[in-house]
Amino acid sequence: MARVKLDNYVVPAAPRLGFRGWLRWIWRQVTSMRVALILLLLLALASIPGSVLPQWPQDAAATRAFVADNPFWGPFLDATGFLDVFGSAWFTAIYLLLFASLIGCIAPRAAHHYRELRRPIAATPRSLSRYDGAGPERADVAPDDALARASAVLRPRAGWVGALRGYRVRIDRRDDGSVALAAETGHMRELGNLVFHASLVAVLLAVAYGTLFTYRGQAIVVEGRSFTNAVSAYDTFSSGSLFDPSDLDPFTIRLDSLDASFSDTGRPLHFQANVTYTEPGEEPVAEEISVNHPLESGDAKVYLQGNGYAPVLTVRDAAGEVAFSGPVVFLAQDAAYTSTGVVKVPDVTTGEQLGFKATLYPTFLEGPFAVGSIHPDPANPVIEMLAYTGDLGLDAGIPQNVYTLDESQLSPVQDEDGQPVTLRLALGETVDLPDGLGSVTFEELPRYGAFDLRADPSLPWLLTAAVLTLVGLATSLFASRRKVWLVARDDDGTTVVTGAAYAPAHDAGVGGVLERAIAAAAGREPAPGAEEKEEE
Amino acid sequence: MNVTELSVMTLWGATTLYAIAMFAYAIRLARVADEKVAAKAAVAVPVGAGAPADAPLVAEAPAASSPVKRSAKAAGIARATTLVGAMLHAVGLAARGIDAGHVPWSNMYEYTISGSFFAVAAFLIIQRRRDIAFLGAGVTGMATIALGLALTVLYKDVDTLPPALQSYWLVIHVSIATIVTGILTVSFVTSALQLMRDSRATGRRWAGARFRWLEAVPSAAKLEALSFRMNAVGFVLWTFTVMAGAIWAEHAWGRYWGWDPKEVWSFVIWVLYAAYLHARTTQGWAGRRSAWLAIAGYVALIMNFTVVNLFFQGLHTYAGS
């Protein structure tokens, strides 16, 4: 191994690289194939932690738990970007260097290829003995005419397929009186290669463009309720840095019903949201949204991403006044839709605020071994809840998660023995809270749909770039790179043709082309199978 | 016999025939190597200086030596059992599809039975054009293991498609992914043989008499050319798979790429095969190192089918069931 020398001060006479020299050296390294290869391998290696470790953008809850559970490794991996691999500085550095390498490699090659296409191809080599040859064969016409016939076979044919598959041909008259034909194909291969790499850059640019202008929002809509497309109406909303909220098209979606069908074993069969879609100033239209069938609205799409139950509950306070009434979104926790939800009742006329932690069992079954839901359909819906009194902590002005109860200033409602009371309600039932605190009624059980709205103006560009990538790639790998040469000389009045061909080792079909060319020159039919062999 | 039983029984039949084919192909390899060595020793055939060293493998041994072609008999048995095995395999696959009422590639059991079918099919199709019998033992061996594992460990009764898979993209995206797996399996066997053959040729490893069967395998350079063609097809189809997957993801989940574990590994596979293609044309990397990269790509592909399905949480989790 040669030692790496930054600059050769040992030999005073040796030229120094200097600043510009160094820049040039670095650029040459970055654009070298070896470095590109190492960067590719690094890219593959760097991606792997992104599938093994929990990632913030993919699963924030799991990542938070991971950091909390691992007091050393959690914060360490978080700080070094391993919990957001694909947004980390080092991952970005690898792919940006790779793209720099790619551009540095293909830009000169594109220029070279352009010049190469306008230059005549290289003449036939003096000696063909280094290559796989054919002939000699006798031809019935003069050398010029024999090669003209071969040339006609090789040159681009009519139609664009023929044009793409043809050979570039040159014919030279040599000093020794012989006539030499050189034919070459391979420009499509290089062109495809350039298109492929350029399209990869286009993919990256399209993704970047999309990241800047995209927007995405999630909203939960209960059956019978409506939703208007405005930033404030979403439960969560995120957008690219150049997105303008006034671009939102203020359409309205009313969820008329949500169909969820399950097999007898509780396996999901089909989810479908039946909605009424209203564009401003237009007539309402009935639409269906299901998994794999988003609703398209302008450049945005509305996806059905989830569903569940939102029981309608009414809470009366100690004075008998309705303190709360409406649907409460419960989140499904398992395949049988055992769902949990939280009811917060801050507006009581007398006494302390009320809070409830509730679990819904759509098909409740109390057996000898287990209590729970056995099927996601609402055959026997039962809600179990724990009641709390105290301060819900809503006045602090800090936004609260609607799915959790802040128990720091709440105390559970207890029975005479000091045990927390579990209330159990079937659909339509009302239960009184202990100590005359009030009552809870389970009125109805509508479903809700979780909708995801997303617009990404880069999609058409991305698709175009992707298709070009694929076409370029296929061309660069499957178009052939072949050279065919024929030499015809006059040997005492008869024309003798010899030929040779060259192609990379994996391309066995070049022999077929040579056979076809030399047969044409000799004025005979090509050997059977030549055409077929050529395709290999 | 109902259609479920028909599927399972034909698949077991295919497994058995592939196992027989594997032994027959292995015996053929050993015999070809014996014949080659015997021919060399007996006649000291004047392999002319001009002839390329690795030209005809099974040199048309001069008639004098041995009741020629004991290898041909083994080759005949191997070909026939593979072909009949593939037919039974196709019947088993079709019966599974009819039984389930959807394409037979929606869970791991189904991926495995269809992926192994496409591997054998790719082998048979290429064999129509060129003699690649030396790959037979590896391909049928892997098909035997895959089918055996599928029928014993991975087996799942037919079930309806979950809503997320109710899309024509299941036909496009997953079928191409499964076909790629088949093609790259054949290529993997080729690359592995290439490395072994190369090691033997240079005397590094596998040089002993026990590995004399490697003499019946073409030169490393020829194997490289063969595996390149398959890898090229595989890489283009894998690119298509990833793109089709992105389009489907955009349809179903509202984003075309989200670094789900399956997507991460699809990306890793793509990058590894891209590295392989670059390595082929890089000085110092062509040959052995690029072959190792192709093998790494294949290992990642299998990881994506197995480890990622079974152990990583992601949106593709139904694949594990």
C-alpha cells in the first residue's frame, strides 16, 4: 500500500498542488467511479438503521418511548441522527455527494457523446485476427458492390425501431487496394445511460419541489357531520415551507355514513365512506371514498385512512343540567375494536369538573376467562368508564391531548369501600354517578372516518422523471454495443470477403449480425438461426 | 379431493420432483467433470494453442473413451423431473389462486410458492436458449427448500384480501417483485458458482478432489457474463417494482415514499444492485468483488421477504401473516 501523501515536501523540486490543484484533485476524486461506488455502498449501509431503529417521522410515539427507555443510547442515537436517519446530516451528505459525483460524471460524458455522434466512426483495424472472425468467402460482385450490399443490411432501416437499431457505417478504400467496411452501434446504450442518470437528478429535483409545496392534513369526521377544507379545521396540518394556506380549495365533505364490513372472524373486508362533496358554488355530489380509492379534488386527494366509533354521550351534573353532550372519538386498540376514549366535562354548573376514562367494547362478552370485545361490529356495545372529579387542567392555556386525561389534579370517584368505581353502560342506558355527582347516558354509537388530505404538485413531474429513468435504464442495459468489420479484396478477379466482430462478453448475439452482413456481401442467404441468435 | 387439497398435493409433488432433479443435476455435474478429466488424461487432446481455453465445456470427447455420456442420462432425468415438477407447481399455484379468489401472492406462504415457481420458470426459459444445466442443482435445490418451508412452516389457509390489498396494483407490483425474486435466484446461483469456480481456478479454495465437479462449470468469465444478463433484467424489473410500489403507496396511503421498513429495504436492494452494475466496470472491482455485491443484493432481497416481514413493524405488516 502506498502511503497517502498530502503534499510532497520531501522532494523540494516536486511541483506543489496549490489551492486550485487541490480543488481539481478533490473534484476528480468525487467524480471517479471508485468513489461513486463507495458512496453507493455507504448509502445502502446508512439506510439500514432507518429500518431497525424507531424513526421520528414514521412513528413518533415509539421513538419517544425508545428514548425514554434507553437513558444512554436513546438520547445519544437521537443526537447523532439515528432516530431520523433519512433527515440526518450524514445521510443527506452521502446522497448529495453521490449526486455531485453523478453530475460530475455525466456532464462531460454527455458532451463527449454529442461530439462522438457527429464524428465518423473509427476505421476498420488493420488486422482483424484479434477478434472473432468469419470468412473468407467469395462474392459474385466487385468488392465495392459486395460491401454496399452488406452496408444496406446494417444501416438504419425504415421505421423508428429500425432507425434506433441500425449501425453507423463507413467504407474506406485502402492503400493495398482492399475495401474496408466498419459498422458500429452503441450510441443508444450510452444515450440511455445518460438519460437514466439525468432522470435520477430530475427525480431528486421533483422530490425537493414537492417537499416545498406539499400540504397534508388529517381530520376525523363523525357520521352526519361535515368538514370544510381550511387549515383550522384539521386536527393536524403540515405543509412545505413555500405553501400558501390561501391555496386551499374550501370544499366541504359531509360524512353521510361509514360502511365497515367484517368477516365472521372479525377480519376486515371493506371500508367505505359515503360522503357528500360540495365545491363552493357547485351542487353537492355524492361520492365514495375507500381504501385504495381516494377522492380527487383539484390537485388534492382525500384518503380514508382509518375508522372507529364515536359514542354519543350525555353527561348531567349534580344540578341535573346537561354539562356535556356529543360524540366522543374513541381510538381502536385491537382488531376487535376495543376502543379507548376520554370525556372532559369542564362546564359543570356546580361542584368540581368531571373527567372520564372510557373503554368501548363493540361486541361485549363476559366469559369465565375473559371480559372484552369479540368482534368489531356493534352487536352488543358496552362502555366501561372510570369517573374523576377535580381540575381538568384546561385553564392553564396549554394545548391538551384530547385522548388523554391529565390526572395530576383529579381524584377518582370512589365507592363506600374507597375503591374506584367502574361504571358500565349498554347502549341507551343511563347510570348515576355516586355521591349525587350526576349521570352519564350512552345515547348512540355512530362511526367516524379518519381522513387524510394531501396535495403534492410535484407528482406529475415525479412520474415523468421516474418513467424516463426506467426507459433510460432499460436502454442502457439492453441496447447492444457491437462493432462489425468486413474487408473485401480483389483476388485475381474474384472478390474475397473476410469479417470480424466485437461485443462485450455477455453479448453472444454479435455473431448473428456478422453472419448476416457477410452473407449479404457474399450474395447468399444467411445461415438459419442468425437472426434469432442476434436477439440473444 | 377439493381444490385446497389439489393445491397442497401438487405442490408437495413438485417439491419431491425438484429434490430428485437436484440430485440428478448434481450427479450430472460430477459425471461431466469425470468425463472431462478422463478425456483430457486419456487422449491428451491437442487443445490447439489458438482455441480459447474455456471453449466447449463438454468437449465432444473422442468416441474411444467411455460408453459416452453417462452424464447425458442424468441430465435427461434432471430435465424431465424439473419440467414435470414445474408443471405440478403451476397447477398448485393456479389451484391456490382459484381457491383464494385472488392472485396467489398476498402473504408469505403465497410469495414463497410463487417466487420459487418463477425461479424454476426463469431457469427453464433460459435453458431453452443456452445450456445452463450446471445451474440446475442450485436452482432446484433452492426451490425444494423454499417449497418445503412454505408448506410446513409458512402455510396459511386461504383468506379474503384485507382492504389495503384490494387493488389491481397487487397484481402488478407484487407479481413483478416475485418474478424478480425468481430471476435473481437463478442469478445468485450463477454468481455463487462464479466465485467458487474462480477460487478453484486460482487454487485459492475449493481446489480439492471433492470439488472436482466445478470443472464441469463454465469459466468464471462466462458465468459473470451470464449472471450480468440476469441481474440487468432483474435490476430493471426491480426499478419498476419500486416505482409501481410508490404509485400504489400514493394511492393507498397518500404518500409515494415514507421510509417504511419494506421501502427502506427495497431501496437498499436497488442501491446494492446499482453498486454491482458500477463495480462491473470499475478497475479492481470487476469479477469477484462485483459478484459479492450481487450476492449481497440477493441476501437483502431475501431479508426483505423474511426478516422485514416477520420482525419489523411497518405498513407492509400484512405481508407477514
